[in-house]
Amino acid sequence: MKKRNNSEKKFIKSQYYELILFNLIAFFTIFVLLGVLATTLINQTFFRDIKNDMLETEEIVKNNIQYSAETDRLIIRGSNNARMLMIFYTDDGQFRYYTNSFLAYLIEDYDKYANINDSFGYPGWDVNEELWNEYILKVQEAESNDIFQIDFNSLDKFEEFATVTTGDQEYTFLTLSFEMQNLDVPLVRYVKILVMVNGEINSRDEIIKIYIASAIMMIIAGAFASIILSMNSIKPIVESLNKQMTFVSDASHELRTPLSIIQSKLENTLTKSEQTVYDVSEDIAVSLKEISRLSKLTTDLLQLAKSDGNREVMNYEVTDIKELIQETSSIFKELAEIQKKEFILNLENVQANVDHNKIVQLLVIILDNALRYTNEGDSITISLTTNNSEFTIDIADTGIGISEETKKKMFERFYREDKARSRETGGNGLGLAIAKVIVKDHFGKIFVNHNEPKGTKFTIIIPKKQKVI
């Protein structure tokens, strides 16, 4: 038995850890999926308007670009979005023009050259020669940056993201390259639109960081939650296993006793082979009594097993409950009169949809207990009342009553307050457990209370119409 208990503990422990692991994986998977979804939505939200503006600018460039031969400059009418920076390329992919303000992201301390930027290409202005030469070198260095290259495999696609580092500052650009053919501007074949998106990226990254921090905290909370959930989930398994082991142990004990008695009596009979049947009739009678009790026990065990396995078939039919109680209680009324006990019926007319045989069995169990545990001069009262949706059967006696401990455990399998007396009266501790199952199968309730001034009172409440499952 000790070895079996150890194996049960190991099984429960392994189930407990499996549940914790399963819950952790479930929580982690949910947060990862939510993280992927949140990141996707954040990216779409933060860059949606910018991408729409870039596509709008593409159409403006294709339709409204003009070339000024006098100044060798491009003019784009209708584009007033200062964030849209552009680079224009020839047929061979070499850049030819670009937005001058783009240099502000490529040249360190660009403000120093701001006064001469507009004069680039216009001789005759009063410009410091040394500053001019320094500016020309800076521009040439900027123009060698990889961001000026165009990827022909990424035409008409948003590229996230091109990055430029200038001094200690890093700039990130969202780019869109496309091909164009405009007879007014034959030198230009390809265009790249760029938008600096440092602000959007910083905001997006901050939100993602907050989400990751929150997710980590939620996963930690989820770990504790999974432990609690696992403990709650394992409880029914532990209770079921304990009930099963108790049931098996009690059933084994209950079966062993009558079998031992029968074996003993039969062996005793065999040792008296010279005696007549009459001489050993007492042993035979005892054996038959134990066989009868054994048969009833196995029948009860089979019924409970069917109920546990949800294999019990219920045959609901419209039944006159008053008539059913009168018929079932008639034999008990006769026995009560023989035993000098008072038997009282207070019954209302009730029609209900129930399993006739099961309700008869239920009444037999309760009335049998009432007769067993009442003495001469005591009374047994059956009351039947009803309301719109259910009916109530009260079976009260003025017998020996029950203790508070018995009241709590009354419907447990094999529980008997006085085992010695129960064995004398033929009880096996399964009757009330079966009664509870019958009431449960009718979606009802059964209670036991102290009867005033003394005795025991069973209350059974059953709906008139049964649910269809």
C-alpha cells in the first residue's frame, strides 16, 4: 500500500508540473502572438500616413516635373511637403539631381554652410573662397554615401530603412524608388523619395519597449497564475484519485467480509459430511444471507460505476408523483404498523417528468433508512409539495437522529455512523450515495437536516421538467 501511495504521489506531482508547464507555454505563446500583432499594427499605424504621402508625391513627380535648362534645375509644381526629399537618376542609375536640403542630414555642422548653399552654381556672389572649397569637399563626400545608390530590384517598394550616420547623429530614412518617363525631363529615368523617420521610429521603439516590459511582467504574473491554476486544476484529480482509492479499499473490504463468511461456513459444512442438511442448515442460511448481501452490494457498485462513467440511461416519463409515493410507501407503512411506528402521508397532486423506477428506488432507500433508525413509538412523515417549476419531497422521522459529523458525510460512499449496527441491519453504506446520484440525474438537490424536536429529515427537490442533454 505504501508503494502504491508513493506512485500516486509521483503521478500527481508529474501532472502538477505538466499543468504548470502547459499554462506557462500558453501564456508565453499568447504574449508572443500579441507582441507580433502589436508590432505589425504599430508599424502600419506609424508609417501609414508617411507612405501615403510618398505615393502621392510619386504621382506629383511623374505628372508635374519640369526641367529648367537656364539654371539646370528641376521644378516640381504642386509638391509642398518639406519632408519629401528626392534623388533623380539617369538611365544608367547615376544620380543627377537631388534636394539640396538633403545635405543637412549628410554634412556635419551644415548650418555653417547655409549661407552659400543657395549660391551653389551661381558665380559672382560674394563667397569666402576657403569656406567655399571646404563646402565643395563636404558635398563631394556626402555624394559618395551609399544612400545615393539606387537598387533596381526594389523599384516601387518601400524600403525600411536606409540609415545615415553624420558625426554622432544617426538618421533613418524610409525610401521609395520608382521609374518614370517624362519627355519634358529626358535626363531623369529613376527617382528615389526619402523621408527622415527618426521621430516615428523612436516613438515606435518606445512603445515596443513598454510592451516588452509589460509582457515580461505579465509573463511573471502568468507564472504565478499558472501555479495557482495548476493547483486548482489538480485538486479534482487528487480528490478523484483519493475517492477512487477509498472506494476500492472500502469495496474490497465489503466484498471480503461476506466472502470470508461464506467460505468459512462452507468449509465448516464440508467437515461435517456425516451430518444431514438439517444439521448444517444454520450454516447454509448464513451463507445464503451473505450471498444475498453480496449480490445487493455488487448491484449497488455496478450502478455507481455506471453513474461515474455517465453510462446510466434515464427513462423520463410523465408520472403522478403522489400516486408513486403512495404505491412505494404502502409496504413500508405496513412494516411501520407491525413495528408500532406511526406512518403519515401529506401529499399534494403533482405531475412531473421523471424516471419512474429511479424515483421508486430513491424513496425505497430513504424510507428503508427511516425504518432502520427509528424505534417503537416513533413516527415517519412523507410530505409532497409543489410550486410552478419543481416539487419537494420531505421524509422526516423522530428516530435516533444523526450527529453533525454524520450530517457532513451522509452521502459519501461506504460511510456508516455505526458500522456494527449497519452490518446487523444489512446496510453497506452505498444507499444514500446512490440516492444522491439519482437526484443529481434528475438535476435536483437532496439535503439532510436534524428534525425537530428529534430525528432526521431528508429534503428532495426535483424539477418537474428535465433538461435534455
